[in-house]
Amino acid sequence: GNLWKWEYPNYTKSYMVVADVARGDSTDYSACHVIDIEESSQVAEYKGKLDTKDFGNFLVALATEYNNALLVVENANIGWAVLQQVIDRGYQNTFYMSKDLKYVDTENQLSNKYRAQDRGLTAGFSTTSKTRPLIISKLEQYVREKSVTIRSQRTIDEMFTFIWNGNRAEAMRGYNDDLTMSLSIGLWVRDTALRLRQEGIDLTKQALGGIGAHQLDVAGMGFGGNASMDENPWKMRVGDSNEDLTWLIK
């Protein structure tokens, strides 16, 4: 009953699972969201009390169900115990970030083909005095611009009691902010990941477009290639006739 679902996994989509781990006291909860990365919509949510080992197993199972989703775990305090369980289970798509926050290797985050030790990355997301304002600002931006779909009444209730206390944004006394903070982390990672990944896609398209134009120029000059893809690529126009070049591969 603590896990709410609004959409079952769509195997054509990419998801992320973002978790905030309970500190261990009686008033704190472990929470997580499943977010559709492309549409920035909430498709599932958990809020409850599990020990670190069970919560780690639960997150691995949930992320695996949603197409081996990118698993982002807040690593402060007891969060490391959950991350250790995730690592022990061998889950391959765990989120890593640089310790100094100079970059997030998002192109490889989504496919998990990076070398964490070589690049000085650490498992999970670190909420620090540097990153906390960034993720709170990202949540405020998404809500103000109505760019995120929030389906959970539990999350909305938390956001109504999430206030500025001096210079720090936090839950009012006697309330929780577990769902709010995990959603903030997810939106920040999602926004950064998609922006940098799209930049990489655009650069690749430009490079491929340049190669295609170069090939057409060469073909037009008569130095190999064909103006039409329907022609035999192993024939080269020499003067008024086509010479068969298949002997090169025999």
C-alpha cells in the first residue's frame, strides 16, 4: 500500500528512480519517485519505513521493473548503507556524480559505461551546501513553469508544508520533506542529463551531415561514390562507362 503506481512500465521509454533514505528516527520516511525522463512526469511513488537492506533490494527491483531505470540514491548519512546494498546486488545503472560537481557525466549515466574510479566519481547524489540550493531552485522552476506532472497527493501535501526557514528551505516543524527532496534531486538530474545528452546528439548529427555533404561533393566530381543509393556501390564511373570493382574484395 505504500507504493503507488499511475503508469506501468512502457518498454519504449526511459525512466529514473530517485530515492531519499530515512535517517532512522521514528518521524522520518524513506521515499522514492519513478520519473518518465522524456515527459518529466511522475509514474510511481513510494513512501514508507524499510530498513536499509530491504530498501536497497526494493529499489533494485523497482528500477529493474522500469526498464533498468537510472537509479539515483541520496547518499547522505545512512544512504550509504542503501547504496552498498545496491552495489552488492550488482545493479548496473546506478547514478554517479563528480565529488566537486564540476560535471555530471550524463551521456554515460544513462548507459552506465563510465569508469567511476578513473573519473573521480562517487556513487549516489550528495546533498551539500552547494547542491541543495541547485535542486531546490530546479524544483521551483519546474513547478512555476508547469513543466512537471505530479500525480501524488502525498507529494503535493509535502510541498505545501515546505517553507523557507531563514536561508534554508525545509519542511515545517512536525512535517516531512522526503518526497519533496527526492523529487528535487530527480528534476535536477533529469534536466542536466537531457540537456547535455541533447547537445551530444546535435553535435553528432552535425558531424554526420558534414560527412554526407562531403560524399556528395566527391561523387559529383567523379572520384567514386554514386549520386543515387540505388546504384551499385561497387561500380565506378570511368569516362562513359562503369567499371566493376568487385574484384577488390575477391
